[in-house]
Amino acid sequence: MLGQQMKDGLSPEAALEQAERDLRVAQSEFDRQSDITKSLLQGLNSSHENHLKHLCAFVQTQSRYYKQCNEMMNHLQKELVNLGVSNPSEIIDVRDENVEIHSLGRETFLEHTQANKHLKPVTVRTDEMKRARVLCSYDAKDHTELTLIRNETKS
């Protein structure tokens, strides 16, 4: 077989040399890509550890924040009970989009507007409310916030 011509005009020795060259080129490319992949994976481990460290710090900070919020809300609830609110669970959330606030003279009415919820209106006398003076102006960013003007009195 050696020394004979193949169909494409190459001798078996030349075809063997060409195949060996192609193999060396392919092996070289494979080794290069393997080294790049290994270095990227090593960097991924340190990056992953760094991300986990920061994620744990974030979770701890969030836990501490919500714990403080809970403590403040419990304190506020105790203050409300001390102010004479008999059952704190009956307090209506005035930030609820289904609650409308109506003011007539010295009384403020809170009504639940959803038809499927039948809550009776709650009357809050404005002379029983506490007043506050605004120390600095603030422009509301959306409909859920209040715009305040300095030295304005709010109840």
C-alpha cells in the first residue's frame, strides 16, 4: 500500500503526514481552549464566593432592618393602645386604595369603597386628632405620598 497513489492523487505517506499535521493543529487548539476554560472556571469560583459573601451580608442587613421595623411597629401599636384605641386590629389602613377619606366640618369619615366588603364608616373627630407642623417642604413623587409646604399644619 505504501508507495501507491490513492484516488485523490496523494500518496499514503503524504495523506498520513497531512492527517498528523491536522491532528497537531486540532490538539493545539483544544489545549488552548482547555487552558482558557480552566482559567475562567478558577475565576468563577472566586467570583462565586465573593457574590455569596455579599449576598449573605445583604440578607443579614435586610433581616436587621425588618427586625427594627417590627420593633418600631410594636412600639407604635403599644402607643396607640395607650392613646385609647381599644382594639388595634380594627384600625383601617388609610393607605388602602379602596378606602376613601371624606371631610365634613370637624369630622373625617373613612369609607371602604369595594362593593363586596361591607364595612361601616368609621368617624374620627378632628379635634381628637393630633396636629403637626411641617418643618421642611416636600414634593410628592406619586399619588401615594403627600406634598408638604414648610410651616403648614397637618392633622
